[in-house]
Amino acid sequence: MAMYQQQPRRAIDAKRHYASDPSQSNYPHRLNFYINPPTVEVTLDQFEQWAIDRLRILGEIESCLHRNKSPPEVAAAIGPLLDKFLPLSANSSKSTKIQEERRKDHYSHFILRLAFARSEDLRRRFSRAESILFKLRFTGDDTRERQMFMESLDFDWEAVPEDEKRAMKDSLSAATGMKSLDGESFFKVDWERVHDLVEQRRVLLRAGKAYVPVSLQVSLVLAEFIARLDKSLELTARALPRLDEDDRLIPILNHLALGFTAPEYNSSTTPTTLNGTSLTAASIDGLVQHFPMCMRHLHTSLRRDKHLKHFGRLQYNLFIKGIGLSVEEALVFWRTSFSLITDETFQKQYRYNVRHAYGLEGTRRNYKPLSCQQILTERSPHSSEAHGCPYRHFSVDNLIASLGTTGVSDRDVLKGVRADVEGQKFHIACNRVFEHVHARELKREKENESGSARLQETIIHPNEYFSRSFGLKNPGALEGQSVGGADPGADPMM
């Protein structure tokens, strides 16, 4: 994150922010209950990047939940992200990076625990996302290694003796639906600890105890994980005031907590040619159908008023730069769009600023297109301005009417958008519209394994929206390159 790029990257001593429990310098198991906080110093770079990588995973889990994805669909969406941002190799893999991967997983959990312990809502959401992540890893772990991990935790579950199991054979079979109990062991725990199994009527209840077969132990383990995490989050919340002693951490933690609502888009790959042809100023009008609502509204406002105010120009100029418009063509685009002013006025008031955004004037920073997070959280528009996010800054009725003008008229989709917006899930509403508009193409791509993983990820950047939309409508026609950038929060003076 750019806010610290000019500062010395000093190490952070975790001992100052957690109790002095023994550090897990060695990780014998792939799975982790995150019982002992880390106590070894890490650099500020590691502190930030590890947390951002884990945040990407948790944000995608939450997005999947908001979109009512089934557990297999969640696993399919999260799997590629875990491999990329937070891999965890099994002991049997013989990987040379096992300890490095597990250390990152351990530290990133505790860093985000600091960020999300500050409010009841954040604690609840963090616990839910972390429990789903743990369950995905638990069910996918090597059987032998998983059993060794469970033995290391020393759970206080009461094993059901064989004679008791035989005496209750009929009741156990009826309650669990198992035709044969041969080879099946049972644990006896307080029923509140496995309320999900009780609700599903998959366990026998007797005298306040639930008889849980080993084959359903994931519910027991998950209940233990959630109970311990929730308690730890409460303790962390009480300790937060002591963080004031290190002013380097506060901005990072605030930014991370904000990012849980609107995740950051880290990739900067954008197209430079469309259908093998370089993008020109004259091409923009024909591409508006692939723009997200925020950029479509800016384009419509520009065409109607022949002008955009400062932040609207900034937001839109960086977007069209990101989709591949060269600085020469950008100057043509803005000059022809501002048709009510003279050439002299344009040269004096606007030319420099267009070039500045491309890194050709002033400090010569090559600015990145604004992310959804920046658009959502920075510079709320006034009544006469067109920048911002329509899903956040429009009234719900105006938003629904605007969607209607773009061809989105399905009642269920509009009802879902309304619910998303009222729940402040703005990026979910945007993704809902994208999935509706591209339903046919997404169905086709889902059947193509080579493209399905990326397309299941939640869109969290306007330029990502464009590239996916254009790529779906024009398979194989989009070529790209990486767009360099500087501080994402710095403004070109357009």
C-alpha cells in the first residue's frame, strides 16, 4: 500500500501488541486454530501484504455468501484464490515452502484479527468468513495429517464406550440414519456445541448430550474453532487501546477494516488492443455497453453536458487510460467531448492535466485507474457532479430507473439490487447486474474449465468489469499489458 512507500520499512514487534505466548516458529500441521499469537518481528511490508492477501480471500468468501452460492460453488471460487494468495501445502507434498506458507497464514490471521476486532459487526463477519475458510481447509486436508492435528488440540470430547453404543444401537441408527454402526465411533458433547447437527436432526439427543459420529466430526471441530475465535476477538477488542503506541499500525488497520467492505483490486492488467485494433477516441462510444454503471454514467453526463467537473474528469480519464486509450487519443477524446469551448481554452485549462494523468507532466507519476474502493470511499459527489458509484450515491429509485435505461428490467434482479444497496453491499449489486447482463456468456464459460476460475471471482474494479465484459462478448479478442502506477491515493491535477 502506497501510504508507507516513502517511510523506512522498520520491523514491527508483535510482542508489543499480544500476550507473550510462545511463538510458533515451527508449524507441524497445515491446519491452525490460531491459539498462540505470533511474537517474532515482521517488517511493515510483510505486515501489510500478508494481511491484504488474506483479505482478498475473506472478501471473496463474504461475496459468495451474499450471492447465495452453495458450498461447492464457494469452494470452486475460493480454491484458485487460495492457491494464488494463501497456499498451504500438506506435509506429504515435500514442498520447501511449507514453513513459509504456514507462517504467512498464521501472521495474516492475527493481523486481520486486530483490524476486525474493533466493532461487533466486523468481529461477526470476520468470524464467519474465517470459519468457512477453516472448514474448506479441514475437509480438503490429508486424512492422516488432519487426525494428527486434532490429536494435538486435546479436545474434551467424551468418547462413547462400545457397551453404551451397543445398548443404544437402535436409537443411534434411527437418529443418524446409519444402517450399520460397525466401525463407527461416537463422541458425546453438550448439544449446544453442535446446534447445526441438532437442527438437521442428524444426531441423537439424550440428557442434554448429543451423540456425534466421527464421520460428522467437522461440525464438532468447527464449533470449537468458532467458539475459541469469538472469545479471542473479544479479548483483542479490549486490548486495542494499547495499539496507540505505534502510529504506523493504525492507518493500516483502518484501511484493512475498510477493505473488508470494498476489497482492493491488486492486478493492473488492462487491454491495449481490442479485436487486434488499437483503441481510438472514436471507439469509446461503441464500448460503453461494456462499462460499469459508474463509467457509463460519466460518459452519458459528458455527452449530455459537453463537460465534466474535476473529479468526474479524473475518474473517467484514468478509466479510459486503463482500458488502453493512448495519451494522444485521450487528448482527441477530451477535446472533441468539450465541444462548447475553444481550442485555446482547452490547451490552457485541460491539456496539461490529461498528460499529467499519463505521467507525462509534473512529477511524472503514471497514475492507476481508481478502484471500486477508492470510488466508494473517497470524494462523495455533490448534486452537480457525476463521479462516484451509482450504487452508493444514487437514491435507490434513481438507480433502478437508470438500470432500466441500460436494459436491466428483470424484476428479480432489480429486487436483488435494491436489497444489496439497502444492505450497503454495493459491489455485490454491481456484480449481480454484471451476471445478469452476461448470463449467457457466463454459462458458456463455466463449461470451459480454462476460464471458469477467474470468472467466478467478484469484480472489484471498473477496469476489471470492462475487460471481463468485453472478453465475454468477444472471446479471444482482448490483448493487454500491465499499466504501471504510483500512489493510488495521489491525484493528478486534472
